[in-house]
Amino acid sequence: MKPQFRICLTFRLSIQFMSSKYPVRWSCLIRNIFILLSFILITISCRRNNSLPVNPNPPADTSLQLFQLADLPQMYLEISAQQWDSLLVHFDQNPMNEEYIVSEYRFVLGGKNIPLDSIGIRIRGNTSRRRPEGSTGQLHSTQNPDWHHAHFTLNFSKYRKSQRFNSLEKINLKWFKDDANYVREIYCYDLFKRYGVWTAPKASYCRLMIHVKGDPQPAYFGIYSMIESVDEDYLTARKDKWGIDTGYLWKGGWAGSLNANMVQTSSIGVEDVKLNPALSKYYAYDLKTKKKELSTAKTQLITFIQELNSKTGTEFETWIAQKMDVPLFLKTYAVNVMVGMWDDYWANGNNYYFYFDKSGKAWFIPYDYDNTLGTSYFFNAGTQDMLRWGNMAERPLITKILQIDSYKNLYKSYLKELADDSKSFFGYTASLQRINQWQQLIGNYISNDTGEDMVIEDKPAPWGNAPFYRLKSGNDLGGTSGIANFFTTKAKQITW
């Protein structure tokens, strides 16, 4: 019997006893008190039964260091069939949906086994979003499941507001879409870290298992990249750089025909994704923090964009030095261009975050690096002019800065340093060593229950315009025939 009902029963028996001993008016008073207490206890019980039980956040494990590229942790998700079917149905209603389902979670690394019993998971991605099982209209099949690789977001606080995993609210899990090398995104985020670009998210490998309850065994989804989510916890982890107070964080990308080019100011807001696609709202500049302060945040962003575009000469040079850490921004872009990121701000007006700290200073945050290292689309990413990488007319955040000779020379010096083969940055020798180490780490775990991406191969995405690029072989041709090594091709373009 639950404690609250034992208490109620005790009260009831006491009333019966006292009713036989005391006058009616006292019995009525005691009875009323009993009714009130019973109501309170039962209400508390119902509320607890209709919500998740309290689960205090486990003590931080200071010996657990995430995003270590020498480690290969395992992540287990255990989900009821009903919840998994909800995930599939929501995808059919709107593939871009952001609806979460409840999952149990377990993180295993070495002798550590860390469980969390109620986290949120959802499908993520843009053009790479996929249904993780079956085809449209199909629910989960216990006997013959048709698994597919898909990207996921894990939200540890979705159903328990104070719950974190190793101080993180979220982790993004990405399959290696169109990357038979299994290294592109990992390589890029590692290079940012090596080169001192502390604004880049952290990333490493993991093995993902998903068990739909009732199935005879978990489904092994294979090797995934786990990537730090750019959110308030990301900001807090870097509080020594921009302060503990959270400012306004924007995600820049495409919304319809408009992108976050730092010229247009008509598509700014808070994204609102509904299960009905017709009711969903998307913005090129999407506010991610302090959403109730949209009006203030929007005014700040518009003012920045207007001043960015209107100021010229010495006035612009003085202004941009006050508003941004320009050397850090140029370091970021040197890495961005060296790895051949064409789906970025400069070329495509896409895939970046922009953060205003409480002092009003602006920070550029790089993001989403799966289409890199020879996977090209708009141009040949190995031979494209690194001083004229993308749209020069409609990307003032980079083009106006490079019109200043001192900044242009600084940017060129970063590119040259990155390509220096004697240093552990982008040079072919150091890059090959890292790639070999990572592929050796994950090589025995590539085969998976989706039947997809089952072999490590040295080639770019099949839909790209430069199928001749390789990472571990080839020469520096950089042309349209033969086999070209992306690292040596890229380094050859630096002639200053």
C-alpha cells in the first residue's frame, strides 16, 4: 500500500474511534480535517503518477572526458514500441518536425556505465533528414525491421529540467552521410581545435545501439559522430571567453529564398516547427536563446547588419575591431576554406551561428562540416581561389574585412601556416597520420544493422562535382581527370 493511502486509512480509523468518544461537533471537525488531508495526499499522488518521478542529476564524474578521439564509447537508447512509432508517424506528418520521444539512455566507456532513465530524442538534419525505419506509413516491425541511418538529437533535460549528462543538455549524433572515409566532420572539428579556434563545437566518435522494447535484441546503427550542441550549455562552457550571462545566439541558414547573408533583414525570428508543415515558420536568422526577448535581439542584429553594410574606410575598420575578435574570425575562416567548406556563410550563406555576448560583442561560430575535404558542389573546393571563395558582393562579413590590407595579410598567413607540412595542422603527412589512427579505431565496428555505409573507402560524396579527390592517395593534380590528393592540391594553391 502506498504511504499516502496508509496515512488516510489511519486517519479514518482514528475518526471512527474518536466519534464514539467525543461529541458530534468534534467528530465533524475531525472528519473535515481528514477530508482535507486526504484530498491533498491523493492530489499529490495523482500528480506524481502522471509525471516522471524525481530523478536527481547524478554527481558529475570528473574522470569522464567526452569528445576524446582516442575513445570509442557506446550509446544505448531503449525506447518503447509506442514511442518509436510516434517518431515514425511524426516524420510522415512533417519530416522537419522537432517532436521528441522518451528514451532510456546508457553511456558505456571502459569501466564506466552511466544510465539516465528519461531523455528526449528526435530526428535532426536538413537535406539529410531520414526516416530511421521503413517507408512512409509503416510502423515498427519486430520481425523484419528495415533500419536506416538517421541523425538524432539527444536532449537530457527534455523531461527532467535539471538533468544533464556530463554538464551537457544536448548531444547531436550524426551518421557519416556521403562520407565513405568516416572522417570528414571529425577531421574539421579537430583541426579547429588544433588551430586554436575555441568557438568550434567539440566532436568525436561513438557506437550507437537502439533497442525498441519487445525486439529480441538491440539494433546496431554503427559508427556515429557525437557533436557538442551549440546552445546555452555550449555558451556556459566558454564563459571565461564571453562572460557567464547569456546573450543572443542566432543560427544562420536558409528560409525559403532568403539566406543569412548579413545583408537582408526581412527574415529574422524564432523558428516554430509544427507537425502541420503549412503552419511551420522558418527564418534565415533563427534566435536560439532568450526567445521571449525577440524584439530586443532582433533590433541588435539589424543594427549590426546595417552598420556592417553602411560603414566604410577607417570608420569600418575601427568599428569591426570593436565589434568582433577579427583575428579569431579570420582563423576560423582560414580553416573553413582550407577544408573546402562550400556550404558555408561565404559561398552559400549557410551553416553558422552568430552570438552577441552581454557586452554586445559578436562571435562567429562554425558549424556542420560533413561536405568538406573534396566533396564539392558549387566549385572545385581544391582549386577555388581562397581569397575569393564565395559570393563577394553579398557576404560583407568576410569580404569587407579582407579589403583591409592588414587583415588580408593576416588571413593569408593563417592559410600558409595551416598548409605547412612540418606542423600538425592541414599538411598531408600529419593529416594522413590522424586519419589512419581514427580509421583503425573504428574499422572493426563499421558493419551495422542498417546494411548501409558498411565499408571505409577513400572517396568523396557521389553527387559532388570532383569525384577524383582522395585523402590518403593521389597527387596534386587538382584537375578533372586522374586521382588528386585533396591536401596536396590545396597546399599547392598557396603561392604567397
